[in-house]
Amino acid sequence: MSARPAAARSADCDRRTIDGAALRRVYDAEGYVVVRELVPGELCDRVRAAFAAEVKPYRGPLYRQTTSGDPERHVFTDQGHLLNPILNLQSLRQARFPQFRAAGLEILTHGDLHEAARAILGAPGVIVQSMYFEGNAGTWAHQDTYYLDSAGPGGMVGAWIALEDIAAGAGRFFVYPRSHLIELALNRGDFDIAFHHGRYKQHVVDAIAAHDLTLDAPALARGDVLFWSTRTIHGSLATTEPWRSRSSITAHVLAAGSELLQFQRRRRRLAPVTINGVQMHLPKNQNAWGPRAVLWAESAFPTISRLAKRATIKLMLR
């Protein structure tokens, strides 16, 4: 995979000087756009402090991004950074993580963030997934659309929100500009996630080389937000300075009224709730007793749970 730094691009905006039309033009042309100082620094500091106080000391299982949604207990780097990201802040139990969930929701529903997302989507947004990162688990180059997207492929937008100044050695978020214009293999046949995920990952690497794409890993400071298309190839660079954290929140946003598409096969009509004036999907909401029982069962019987999930995906991809 190429790691050549890209030249300075037009995909870098200042929230004080842009308008929605300009933001959409850059996003459509490049497949991503960076908006500087979009989220207040004080709010970034508050969610990081709440994470340190409430989440890091917790010893129970939580749903994780690195295990495709399976529950795990914390895994830490040698330097003490959380390595397995928290999946879906909005679904965390409020009674257990009151300050962290509240501050995280303030960021996820921040007005400026959703004004920018609306300019890109052309409609109010619905948050369907979120994640919280501290350490760098490492993410291979991929398109989100292979895993989840709008039912109109390419219609979902991702947002990577820097909660601190992200050092070059911490494992920066990278994109391949204009890769959203490339047609990659679909999640089926020789490239389906149930049987041939490795082939898909190699297919992305081969496409990067075949199209001579150039990697861009923009320096992001506290409060900066990078928006990207679900068709844009992206991931995270390797960590070269393991003592540094890369605290950040990601969100995936659909246009209101859109259906969610999973694995390019399963269409789901959502029933979002409104939080701080923003529509939000709450997968496995831990504030209800039923999903808490599911979390307990999945944690107590992980092998059965994973086999059941794999079988479901196989059926979906037929």
C-alpha cells in the first residue's frame, strides 16, 4: 500500500469561511473534506476527561469496533491506551457512564457538525453508528460501503472527530483522494465477508496500486473533523510513537428517511430516537433491560454468539 504523502489539497476548509455549497463541491470532487475547529475544544476536553474517569476503570464487557460488534473487556497497550474502541456511544448505559455518554452525545449532536453533514447529505442527518478511540488498533484500507452504507450506495457520510492534536506517530486517519470514483468488487462471490474477507482486503490494495492513488493523512488538531464518503478508501496509519494517544470519535450519518444497507445485501428501515434535536439509531441500547440481557448472553457464551452471527451473515450473502 502506497504511503506517499499527498500534496496540499483543496479538501481543507475553515468553518468560519466556508458555506454549505462549497463544502459539498469539495466533498464530491475529492471524496472527503476536512473542516477545521468545527467542534469546541472545551467539549473535546470534557469527553476525554469523562472517558478517563468512567470508562477506563470499568472492567465489564462492552461492544467493540475491532470485533465487529462482539463484546469484550478492555484491552490496553503497554502504554495504557485503550486498544479496542468502544462501539456506539449512544447505546451505552447512562446510569453507568453518565458524564461520558452525555459529553459524547453533545459532540455527536453538535449543531455545527450536523450543519456540515446536512450540507453534504442534502438533508438532516441520522447517526447510525459511532465509535470512541484512544489507542490505535490499526485499520486496513477499505471502503465503508462494503460493510454498511445507505440503501443508495455512497449516500452515507463518515465523520472522524479529533479530540486532541493527533501526532503523526499516533496513527493518523488516512484517505485516498478521489478513490470514491473507483468501482471495487462487491461483497459477494469471491469477495464476500463470510468466506473471502482476506481476498477483499487484497483487492483494495491492488486497486490502490492499479489506479496509482496517493495517500493523504492530514494533520488534525483538537476539534477538527474529517468527513468522508463511504466509497472513499481510508484507514489508519501504523503507530510509530506508541506513547501517544489518538483520542477521537467517529460517526456514520445517513440522510433522514434513508434505509441502512448492511454488507451490500440487507436493507433495514430504522426507527431512530431524537436526542438533543438530532435523530439517532441506538443499536443494542443498554438503557433497556432486553439488550442488557443480550450483552450478558453474548459475553457468557462468546463462541455460540459468534457462530450464530457468522451463520446469519452467510444467509444474508446468499
